[in-house]
Amino acid sequence: MRHHTHPSARPYAHRDALLSTAELEQLQQRVLQRRHAQTRPLDTPYAGAFLSLHRGHGMELHDVRPYQPGDDIRHMDWRATARSGKPTSKVFLAERQRSLFMVIDRRPPMQFGSRVELKATSAARCAAILAFSALAARERVAGVVLDSEARFFPASQTIEGTLPLLQAAAAPLDSALPKQPIELNALFEQISHAAERGSSLILISDLHDLEAQHQPSLLNLASHFEPLALRITDPAEEQLEACGKIRVVSPLSGESNIIDTDNSALREAYADAMQQRRAQLEQLCLRGQLPLHTLYNHHDTLQQLATLQ
């Protein structure tokens, strides 16, 4: 398995949590305020504040009947209308309760930030926003937190039951490099057994170790869940700024090197390599039926989630 290195601070221990209890409460209030401010009517009472994270209309076709004033034009049965010559509407049953399963990455490559915050902090913030939105929509929330090992948390429909997952995502970081890396194919197999079938499965990670060899596992996940990848990225992982000589440290091996960022050829080669890696990831996710969106750790996480298409 090859790894794509980038400038990084050596993994270090945060004495404080990535997100405090007060910050989690503020995120919850922002999510609820956004939900209450929505003016567009929802198709189902289980629709959340970030509708683009879920595919489909969340309804099961039950029957058809003559069109009635006020029926949603999107639910017209055009074939039945053509056959009978009379406007006909589809009738839906509300879908069973939805559930959300999150994969929250805190491994060493996520312990890097050149601007506002570490990628691990953005991942924890993203997980909290999605969890609060799902709970407000009466969905069940479960997940796995990736550190030196994978820690699974059972599904819950309450704030109290979901807090252990969010607290683990926002806990102080460990300075120790993992003795054995997490193998993604094995992790995806565990997830396929732990998550509820039909769940919205969201990977919150920089995807640093996702490679072509994982495509079959991604396809297997796509056959059982509604997967989505939210790739957390730092602007320094796309291009280097000219700021003289800097020391870069591999977050995986701890090996360090000094590079001269004033070297324009080096900066150009770096930007090309990072663009190539991004294109590879996009192609891999496309083939693995894993919708991919990029979130930046120096921009407002909630606003980025709210604008996903």
C-alpha cells in the first residue's frame, strides 16, 4: 500500500478536547436553528437539515389515485395519466426509520492543520453537525472512531446515547504513532456487519490510504448502504506557499525532511502530485459508487455541509 505524504506536524497530544462541551452545544443550537428556519416543505417527517446527504425521496410507492388539488407535481404518475386520460397521482408510504452510521477518522494524517484548525477537529465538528441533524430528524446514530484502533459505538436515538461517540471523536489526540495501521478492507467488512442495512454511511476522513485495492469493498458497502465520503482537506495539501525552508514530517513514519518552499519547481511538482492524487481518488470513488465531497478545515463546516449538492 503506498502512501501520499504531505507537510505535517508530527502527531502530538492535545491536552484539551478538540471540541469542548460548550462548542458541541453551540453546534447543536446552530443545527436546530437552521432546521427551524427551513421554509421548503419536507416530503417526510424524517427529512433532516442536510437533505443532499441522503439519496431518494424517502418514500415507498403504495398506490395511485386520481389527482387532487394540492398534490405534488413530482408525484404525478404520467404513464397512468396517459393510459386513462385523467391526471393520476402516486401515493407513498412513509419510509421506515432512517439511521446514520459515521466513520470518523482521527489517525495521525488527520492531526494536521496549517490554518484554522486540525483536520481531526473539522472531522469531529462535521460528525457532531450530522449527528445533531439526524437526531432532530428522529434518526438513529451510530459510528466508529478511528485512532490507533477502530472503536465502534452502538446506535442511539437520543443525545445521551450519542454523546459517547461524539466525545470520542472530539477527545484529546494521542501522540503515539499506531503500532499497526488499520486495514481498510477489514474495517469495511466490520462496518458491513455493524451498521443497519439501508443506513446512510458517511466516511469523514482525508482518505489518505484509500486505494484501488479497496474498490470491491466500496462496491459491497454501496450494495447495502447509502455511502458518502466527506474528504477533509487542508489548503497546504493542495499547494505549498513560498515561505523559505520548512521541516516536513511524515505522519505515518515520523521521518522528517527539510525542503525549500521558495523553489518554484518544487512547488509546481507538489501541486501536480496533489492534483493527481485528488483525480485518482475521484475516479476510485466513482468506480466504487462512493459519492465524494471535499470539506476544507479553514472554512465553516456547517456552511459547507449546507451547500452540498
